[in-house]
Amino acid sequence: MAALVTPAQASEYKQLPPSSPSALSEDWLIHDATRNLLVLYLPGYHQPAHAYYQWVRVERDQSFPLSFAAQPGLSLFLDNQLVFSARTATTYSLDLSQLLPAQLAPGTHLLAVWQPDGEPALASFSGVSESSAVAGVPRAQAGQAQPRVPGPRGQNVYLGFLLVLGLSYGAVRTTYQPGLSRVFQLDELFGTGSDQQAFLVKPAFSLLNLLLVVLFALSFGLLLTAIHTDLQNLPLLRRFFNVPETAIVARVFLYTGLITAFVFAKYLYVNILAYIFGLQGLVNVQYREFLRTTLLSGLFLPVALLLYLSLNASYPRAVAWAASAVIGIVLVGTVLRVTRTLHTHASLLNLHLFAYLCATEVLPLLVLLKLIVFTY
């Protein structure tokens, strides 16, 4: 930002005006310090930068809707004058024309997007549809965070995935009827008899469990993609997987892979901490209970997705909170059930066991709630 100090200097860098200056384009500029010029940013050719620029035409009597995902500290500048700064990690919707400083005349201005501790998520920048105001949804004020729930785009993709999901569950039920009934049997979930104990000491890994974990991950990934949790805007994830927001199928597969990896990585994580705390005897029971409760509660995720597909157009805010509530219940319910099972094997009044439970269940729960439920 130091290279562009005053509005007068901004005119010196007017190298590549966009073809449609009254709207945001997909072409961004970066500052070439050697030549002191703004040049077209080419992903894969240029290294990611902290600041990106674009020429826009802003009129006071013409709205300029803008929607983008932001991490804390992301700032917007018009001719080097700060007009917006993000305080929390969320998705923002604002009108750029309302942010035009009084001392700047309407017309063409240099928009700068600056992320001090990383690079902005350029793929998330887009215009906001005017249909939201027609449908009775009030326009967001500048800087006001809005629930990140998309419109009807991609409904056929979601319905296709749901059809595949239903057929897959049916095929697994036909092939593994006895084993599946043991996993999805509610009376065993709340029982404490000998059959319950025999189930928990069985090996955690089998072909049936692998298939069920993949189906659970697929249904969870569908819901996360639908409600736009902004996981793709996490700096660590974006460094390895930069999937555009419009690529619904790719995002579903990305989230499915991440969830599957998390479920199986939890076994290694629990083993390591059990070794540290000297509680190796609880590993198999704890992980089996975690796996079974997760798979059983995951049956509610397709229902939440159907709720989104049917009611999102009419009640977007209610659908956003309902989907978040379902995800929260799945995560919190799993931890509560695992806690109850461990308490039947060793009293949680033991401070040693309580610390182990906090490290293996409560801490991951808080991280997941922050990343998934409280992202917007």
C-alpha cells in the first residue's frame, strides 16, 4: 500500500481499465514494485500478494453491490482511502457506492483489497443479486455480517448427490443387513447390557465401517457446501486446496475427503493421547462409540439438506440457523454419548480421566464448532 499514497498518484497507474468499470470483474491487478506499476495478476505465474487492485466506476446514485468472504484485518481502499475493515472472519455484503468518501468525486476509482497477514480470497468476491431486495430481504448495511446461505444455484447437483446417497445407503443395507442393524439400532445406543459391551470391544475398522464413514462424510460435505461455511477461506486450507466457490462438485468432494480423513485420523489422535495419559485400554471403546454415534447422528444430515433445498428461497435465515443447529447437535451429541460410555468404564470424577476426555473430545469439539457452526 505504500506505493499508492495519494489519490493524485492513483491516476499514474491506470494501466488496465476493466471492460465493465461499473461492476466488479474477474481481472485483478498487483503492484510491480520494480517498475512501480500495476500489472495484471496471473494466478500460477505471479506469487500470491497481500494486496490486489481493480479499477471500478462508482456513482453515488447507482448501487454497487459487493459480496466477499474476509478474514480479520481485510481492508478495502478507494484511491488509498480506507472505506472498510473486517473485524471478524465471515462473509460480508455491502454497497460500495455508500462507502465512497465525501471528498472523492463519483467516477472511476482504484479499489484495493488488502490482507495484512495473508492473501485475500479473490474467488469469493462477487456482486450481490438485486433480486434479494425484490424478494423482501433488506439490503445489508456496509460492514454488516450476513448468514452465508446461497440461492437456488446448484439444486440439481445437490439432488443428484442425494439420490446417489440414498441408493448407496440402500445398497449397503442390502449387503450388510446384520452389521448395519447393530450400528443403527437405537436401543443399543442407550443400552448398557452385555450385547452393548460386546459391540464396543469389536475391531473399529471393517469394510462396512469404511463405507459408512464415506457416506457420512458425503452427506456432511453436501450440507457444508450448501450453507457455505467458508472453510475454503481458511489460510491453511486455501494454501493446499484452492477450489472456487462456484465449483460445487469439487467442493463437495473436497469436504468429503477432509471429513473422512478427520474421522480416521481421530483414531491415531486418541491412541497418542491415551499413551500419554496411560489409558490405552479405553481407546477401542472410545473410538467405537465415537464412530457409531457419529454415523447414527449423520442420518439427520440429508434431512437438513432437504430442508435447505425446499425452504431456503422463502426462509433463508431460518434455514441457515436450522442447518447450523443440526450440525451442532451432531457434534455435541457425539461428545456427550462418548462421555457417558467412558463414565461407565471409569468414573469421570477422576481428574486424570477428565483431563484425558477434555483433550480428546472437548477440545476437538470446540475447534469444529468454531470452524463449522460459528463461521458466519
